[in-house]
Amino acid sequence: MKLTLLEIARVVGAKNDLSAIEDFPLVDIEFDSRKIKEGDLFLPLKGARDGHDFIETAFANGAAATFSEKKLTIEQPYLLVDDALKAFQDLAAYYLERTGVDVIAVTGSNGKTTTKDMIFDILSTTYKTYKTQGNYNNEIGLPYTVLHMPDETEKIVLEMGQDHMGDIKLLSEIAKPQISVVTLVGEAHLEFFGSRDKIAQGKMQIQDGMDSHGILLLPDDEIIDPYLPENIKTIRFGNEAELQVTDLQEAKESLTFKTNFMAQPITLPVPGKYNATNAMVAAYVGRLSAVSDANIISALENLNLTRNRTEWKKAANGADILSDVYNANPTAMRLILETFSSIPANESGKKIAVLADMKELGQDSVQLHTNMIMSLRPDAIDTLIFYGKDIEELSQLASQMFPIGHVYFFKKNEEEDQFEELLAKVKEILGQHDQILLKGSNSMNLAKLVEELEKD
């Protein structure tokens, strides 16, 4: 972060008198006092704890200055502001403008992290590129990402998440992207939005920080049509759209496909035909950014994806684990069940699916879980194990479709958590030649189940 104290003070409109302070550069900005290093700027945010309570600790750890929403009687320099988070966001917007870094923004109900990773890998073949780390895709994480990008960064790929209407608008207006991608409009966070139409409206706010020179890549889904921009170029992708996946061949651990804008086929080291669409969009972003086709293909063949997103692993007994446990919504669950069902079983092995609750679906959550019955195939999956609360009715329906003794349900609610029973049952029935899918929202803790299966 190449910024000085007085430069920051000017950008955020610090209200205290700094005329007697000699300007000096700051190294980084941190909102966790435990991460403060010598020469950093501390950002005291208000959450479960008030960050102002840790200003003294931050200075003890080497902070050179701090933001504050309160007047302080300290010897060290500080920047007095009305809203520390707003100052943080304004600073990130200024820094992007000052550095001139090209911004590529990615949002979507499914696939945004994978698509972000793919775009990053492609752009990194040609430019000094940085991306959102982990799940830093909100009103705190995005400015943090911007202010922590390495010096000399040329392009930054920013993931934008939304829990409520207006989240994407804020992030777009901070980032002012040149290229934006909406991967898909699904049912994620339906509890907070009330309808898929409102989710689409929120996602399309990614255009709000763009100017007339921007390019917006969108799925060929009529639900977003009412929110299309008038002065930004849009390019649609889908089966009958401007960008298309063709000649798709899906294997257990890879995909091969063509696009209608590149001559050479693309091979991905991950399953799931939905990933072909993600990769096609990423490839087109590469094309827009003047990356050669050879570099695009090479990057996609050697992907480095964020963990727990459609990842094959090995159980200690030799069974194959398809782990997709970071998050879940009905669209994502349908897609992964479709992929898992299409993969041939190992010789003499069973196929088992462990499905857990999908969170934040609102008052229709039970019905949305129950609708998944259309994606459960007794001809392709031998055993189903359900875990949660809202998914119980689905398990009852599935027990009518599958042979007796091939459907199990374990509770996880406010009163009871049968995780240990779930783990014991999975270990009991999982053979060395089997394939097992695990899918559920992150809070259902299926990642722990994966870890337990991997242990010797």
C-alpha cells in the first residue's frame, strides 16, 4: 500500500488537526489488532466487539497510526472520521483510481469464486494480477483486498457477494470495474430477498459503478432482462447466446469442450459441466484483455481453484470423495447431483450421496429442499444420506423412491445434532471402491465429515 498518512487524511476528510505532524508512509492497513505489523495503520471497526477497544493493543504491536470515530488523547497520530468503515471504502476507491489498476468484477449465485479463480489464472499468464482471497467479497473484504494488492499490480479480479439488496451496488461503486461478470442468478440468500427476481435485481447492480466503456457478461436468462443497462455493452452466454459451449465431454475428473469463439478445445482438470460455462466466460475475459489463446488454454489446463468447490479427494479406505461443501443452494445442489449421477460407478463400487440443509432460503425452505426430489436418481445413486432439519421431508420422499434400507436421515436442529451418528453410518457403509458426494451449506460442517473420512 503506497500511501502516506496525510494523503489518507485528505482522502477520508479527517476532522482533527494534523498540521504539526510530519508526513510518513504507511505499510498496510489492518482491522485485526493481532495482525498489526510495524508501520501499519489500524482500522477499528464496530462488530461483536468495538475495535476502538483495541487501539492501545494495535500501537503496542507496532501500529504507526489509527483511524478513530472518537477524539483520542494519545501521543500517536490518528485520523478522526465519522465512520471508519466508510473511510476505509473511500480509501480503497481512491487507491484503485490512483494506481490505475484494471478491475474485473465477478458475482453470481453459483460459480463466482471458481470463475474468479479461472480469470485470475488466465490473466496471470500475461499481467501482474491479484484476486479476492478466500471469502473477502463483502463491504469489508473488498476494500481490504484492494488495499492489500501487491505493488505494481496491473489487474485485480474482485469477487462480489450479496446478502441484502444494495450490497453489490456499494461494491461496484467502490471498484468501478471495466469488465463485470454475472455467472448465474439462482436462489442463494432467498431468505433476504424474497424472490429470484429481487436476487437478479441485486446482482445486476454490478453495473452501477461501471462507465459507458465497460463490458458486462451475463447469462442468457430472461429474469435479468428488465435490469439490462442502456449505455454499457452486454454480451450474453448460454446455449443460444453470443457465447456458447460446444462439443462438451465430461469425465470423472475432467471436462473437455470447445467454444464458438476459440478454435482449440479446452480441457479442465475438474468435473461438472457447469464449470465449462465458467471457464468459457473466463476465457472470453482473457480474450477481452488481450491474453493469447495459448495462454488461456494453458491456464485452464492447470487451474488452481479455491478449496472445497467440486473437489475430488480420497478417503483413508480408498473411496473417492466428491467434496462440494463450501456452500449450497437449490441450483448448486441440482448441478452437482447431475454431475455425480452422470459419472460411472467404480467397478464393484457403490455411489453414495450425503446431502445437508441449504441455508438462507426463507419461508419456502422446506419446499425448495423437497423440490430436489426431481434430481435424485435411483438408477445412478445407490444410497442417500440426509442431514439437517429442512431436508427431512425430502428424505421421506426419497425413501419411497429408493429400495428399503438405502435412505437415512440424521437430525441437526436447535435441540439435537446427530453428526456423530451421521459419521458412524457413513464409515459403516462406505467401501473402498465407492464414490461419495457431500453437498450442503458451509454451516452444516460437512467439511469436518470430509476430514474424518480422510483420516487414517
